[in-house]
Amino acid sequence: MMGRRGSCWVALALLLAVVAAGGVGGTSVSYDERSLVIDGQRRILISGSIHYPRSTPDMWPDLIKKAKEGGLDAIETYIFWNGHEPHRRQYNFEGNYDVIRFFKEIQNAGMYAILRIGPYICGEWNYGGLPVWLRDIPGMQFRLHNEPFENEMETFTTLIINKMKDAKMFAGQGGPIILAQIENEYGNIMGKLNNNQSASEYIHWCADMANKQNVGVPWIMCQQDDDVPHNVVNTCNGFYCHEWFPNRTGIPKIWTENWTGWFKAWDKPDFHRSAEDIAFAVAMFFQKRGSLQNYYMYHGGTNFGRTSGGPYITTSYDYDAPLDEYGNLRQPKYGHLKELHSVLKSMEKILVHGQYVDTNYGKNVTVTKYTLDKSSACFINNQFDDRDVNVTLDGSTHLLPAWSVSILPDCKTVAFNSAKIKTQTSVMVKKPKSVKPESLKWSWMPENLRPFMTDEKGSFRKNELLEQITTSTDQSDYLWYRTSLNHKGDGSYTLYVNTTGHELYAFVNGKLVAQNHSANGDFVFQLKSPVKLHDGKNYISLLSATVGLKNYGPLFEKMPAGIVGGPVKLIDNNGTQIDLSNSSWSYKAGLAGEYRQIYLDKHGYKWDGHNGTIPINRPFTWYKATFEAPVGEDAVVVDLLGLNKGVAWVNGNNLGRYWPSYTAADMPGCHRCDYRGVFQAEGDATSCLTGCGEPSQRFYHVPRSFLRAAEPNTLVLFEEAGGDPSEVALRTVAPGAVCASGEAGDALTLSCGGGARTMSSVDVASFGVERGRCGAYEGGCESKAAYEAFAAACVGKESCTVQITGQLAAAGCVSVVLTVQATC
């Protein structure tokens, strides 16, 4: 282990090397123990993650603009290896994988960028971003010190870096990229790979390989607290990072992932992390010498196509981020954090240059005072989750709510408290059906299963049951396992199939006899079904389906899928077994409709529906309808309630998997919500969950760029399990109710979010409310004066601001907090 003096010399050498890499007209980026140093200036930096494949190029400028307006300095993104190289040496940099265009949009907005190459990324992305074809290479061991993996990793990393260099995207070239990341969260798993030496050699190889690329900006590694290479900066990921510090001197405290919410699985409700708790975590981080923090996610977006990981990660990747899945402001989270950013930025110089002293005011209460020249700035934190506290500082007493931080830029006046939200709350609603069910005229087409009902015409045969991921190279969710057997006379049996998931459909002699899917978590399950065999040759066709591949954990790539090893048996009434596991099995990946690209609705396809009726609850069925695009600019979603499981396309664009029949669990956190205390996304301590007992995902994003304004649009559904499209509709997403609260002296602003939308009414103007949430407030001490003031200022307007004065008070009101609710 390197001593302190040695580590300081390394840090100095790295600083000088990075500064030297800055070209003429470019930006120099280095670091010291306090912060990143950009063009010679220490900086406090606020960043947010926006993943380019989870939105569309038409969305990027608006998302980036809103991020900048929210007080962000930088945009952070992963690079998605399996999206860019779906087949070995066949690359994709088109559409929403046009990463250079994305970085140019960041540059055009005048923001910095953080490039997280990985190329393992986790990210709840299919297979953690690693291409499945890697497993076809002899001797391949993922994320260990071996030539096959390191050769492929270096080839792709170099490709991405050269593309960035060619486009002049690095800071030293005048571009926006100020940091680059290699590998991802390796420290979490490196001790669990059963080969500590290989893991150590690999992570040091990663750092050396990255640094020889000469990108001119520092390299970081997140969650690498042990065995940290000397030529990278290690960083923190988590809900809280204020107690974390880098493992050596001379490097800044960086938070690469501040989780703004949590991802969603098909069996789980929606997770919500409060604006108060996120602000608390960010304020604590900067109180404790933090210098750069990044929100993961700032915009989550959508897992289009087959990109969701898991298994069982939903198509929506909303993440409860400050910008919702569709790009709308999530208020009050967006606005509350914006106010925090503004206060922190006003203190930048003193935070990165000032002397600091931490003073404990008893248990769970700490005051940090920064001083520079004759100026001072203070943070006061209250980490009690069950009580407010009074803290006296320089003769003034300040009341801190439980689980909050107050920031005093002059150590006298509180400019921000993390628990006191003054920005508005917006309740986003799915507007009444813009395209109603009765206006959708459906036609249908059966999936052609006939070629798969025998064991002929497969891609190859094998006398064993193979693992699905390696057999199909994940080119489809589906893999057919087919065999046959001769039987004398008629017979009744139980078909028994042991599978590693995730779904299974069983056909015997051309008839669907059973279907099942695994529970989330343990993907091994058994399918049992009574079947009848006839005299002569009988065919058994098993269709195995995956629902996203595992993306995280030690040796995650070895988690199997499909009917690998079986057994597959026929068991008669006497218990006698016919074991088919080592029979001759014929294999074929995919469905006929996928090969024919029915979702593109090419000319010549024969759709049935001219008589106005369609079959419902019929597995393996394609449905098609046309519709006019909803008018306006609001986000569009398709409501798939009534369907079971499948995939949806609009004008040939894959919206992702749908599964509205999967009901979200009713968990303890569904029945309580309190911002106070440590946020958890797992276990019994979860809180603030919504959507419990409801379809896990009912609405699916249709980006405006997928739609055609002046001509019919085509919606195609592949219904795998059997559903009813009669209630399918398209809706728009927009603010419904908007609310704000404040005290005397505060200016309350209400907004419908821009555009032509205006407030139609003021519904509540009350000092204190007894119950309910924004959109459904009840009770309180109503103020006629306040109601009239807000009605006059707001009705018919897109936005309005009203100052709270004593004249708005109502006689006899106990509460001093005015709450206003309006309808957009």
C-alpha cells in the first residue's frame, strides 16, 4: 500500500499531466484535494444523468435545457456497448445511439459532460451493457484479467474515445467532457469473483489502459474503495455520501450517483424519494467537503425495445427523477433542488478555498463554518428523524426541522432549509382519452406457430437441453426447444419441465397445453401439465422466453436462462417416467413474426378485421390499429389496460415490452410516507410507495418524434399471452392540479408548465389544510382575501406570482402557512 507521501507525488504528477494535455483554446481540467480545477479555478459542480438511448434525439435539447435551467453544470451518461456493437464489429451510432450528437447538444447548451464508458455499466440495462456475443469467444471471462475480455474491452473503449477525439469532445480540445470513467462499481463485487489476484490485476489493467488513451481529463472509478489504482480518482455511489471520503489525500470528494429514486420491476410498486430527503443528502455532502455530485437519474426515460435488464425491469425507467419519463418537470423535486443549487453556487468560492471547522452541538447536530478572508458561510444539520431542534449560532437561534440542513451563506440568515419546500407541487395527469377506444379500428393476424409445432427445420440439433442466452445470443426473447417421440397407442401423462426462466409455453402436437412465468427473484420454476399422446409420432414444442437479462452482481453473466439441463419428463399415472432431457432437440431462436417484421406493417401483409370483430384473449396474436396523433405538444402515452403481455410498436418504433396484467405487490411502504429518516429502496423500511395492487405499468411512452402529424399512425401489438385490446387508448400527459405553500413574506408562484395551457380555477386558498394531497386538499382555515388575490392573478394565466402579506390572512386562523391549489 502506497504511503501518504507517495500518493501526494502521484496526485501532483497526474495534475500536471492533465493540465499539460489541454490544448490551445481548450479547457484544462485537473484536481486537488478540494475540487476539480477547471482553467485554474476550483469549482463546485452539480451534474445529472441523462441516458441518450432512453430518450430520442428530438427530446435531447429540451432535456438538457431544463437541466441547465435547474442549476446543473454537467450532464453525465453511460456508454451502452451492446447498443453500439450489437454484433461483433458491426456498429450502431444512429438515431438515439448517436452519442456524438448527444454530446454536441450538451456543448451547444454551454454545459460540461461526464463520459462513463464502463463499458460494463449495470444501469438496469440488458446484460449490464455487455454484448452477449462476448460469450462466443473462446477463453472469455467477464471482468477478470484475461486476454479475450481485455482485448474486446480495449477495442471498444478505444473506438469510443477516438470518436470523441475526432469530434473534439474532450475539454482540452474545446469540448464539454471534463471527466471520464472506466469500469463501474467493481469494488462492490471484486472480492466475490473467486479470484482476488485476477480481479486486482484486471482493475489495475483497466486504469492503465484508460490512461494511455491520453484523453486529457482525469479518469474516475466509482465504488472502488479498496485496491484503487494510483492513476484514477475513486468516487462514491449511493443515497448518501456525506460520510464517505476518497481513499487517499490529494483527490476531491466526488459523488457519481446520488439515487433520486429507484428503478421499477414488474412486480413492484413505484418508488418515490422525497425532495426533502434528496436536498438533505446533497446539503450534507457539500457541508462535509463535497465538490461534485451527480443525480442518478436527472431524467430516467424509457427502456425502448429489449433494453431493460433485471430480469423483470419495467419498460419505464422513470426513476422518480427531477424530469419525469416524458421530460416534464417533476415538482416540487425539480424546483426545490434548483433553489438548493443556487444557494450552493453563491458560496462556491468559500466552499473550495475557505478554512472549515465542524462543531458538534450534541448528538446528531453539527454546525460547519467555512471562513475565507472576512467572510463566513455556515451549514447546520439536524440528523434526528423524530424531533426538531433549536440551534443558537452567533447569538441567533435557528429552528431546524427533523432530518434537515439549513444553509446560511453569511452565517446569519437561513437561505435554504432542505425540509422547507417553497416551490410548487404539480400533479401530472393522463388527460382524458385523446384517442378513444371506440375510434381505434382493429385488425388482427395470428402468429404463425405451425413451423414450430414439429421438430423439423430448426437451426441445429443437440442431444441435450441448452442454455438460452448463449444459444440465441439474445437476438430475441424467444427460443424454441422441440423434440418428438414415438408412442404405442394413446396415453395420458403429466408433462414436467424444470426451467431457469423466465417464461415457458408448452405445446403438444400443435396445441398449447400450459404456460407459466417465474416469480421475480428466483427464476427457476417447474411447469406441470396433463397431456395426451396418440399412437405414433408425437411432437413436444417448448417456447422459452426471457424478460430482460441480469445486469448486476458477481458473475451475473453466468446466471442461466431457458431449460438448460431440464429435466423434461413425461410421467404416467403410475409414476413411470419418460425422460426426454437427452433426446434429440431442435433449436430455433425467435418467432416467425419477428423474422417477417410484421411490426413494420409492410405492404402485402394480410390483416383480418374487415367485419369489425377480432379475437380476444388469444395467445400469440398480432393486432393493428391506426390513429391520428393527439394535437399539441404534450407527451403522449398509450394506455394498454386490458392487454396481458407482449410488445408494442408505433410506426415501426419499438416502445418496449408491456405487461399490464402483472400486478404490483402491496408492500409495507405502500401505507406510510415520511421524508424523515434514511431512505431505503429494499426491505421493510421502504416508504412512499404508490401504485400498490395496480398494474405495474399501464402507460407506455410514445415520443412525439415517433408520430406523424398529418397522416395516420399505426399501432401494432404482439400479444403473447392473450389479452383484449378493446380498451386501448392514447392519452396526453400534463399538469392537473398545481399547489404551493408559504408564509408571510414569501412569493408563491404557480405555473402550468409553459405552452398555451392556463389555470382555469383556484380551488383552495387556506391557512393550513387538514388532510389530503395536492389535487385533493380538504379543510383548513379558508381566506377569502387570499382566494380573491390568487384568482385575480392566476385564472386565465400560464403562470402567476403573489406575495403573501398580512392582508391575505383570515381572522382566527391558527396556521401561518398559506396553501393554494389551482387547476390547469
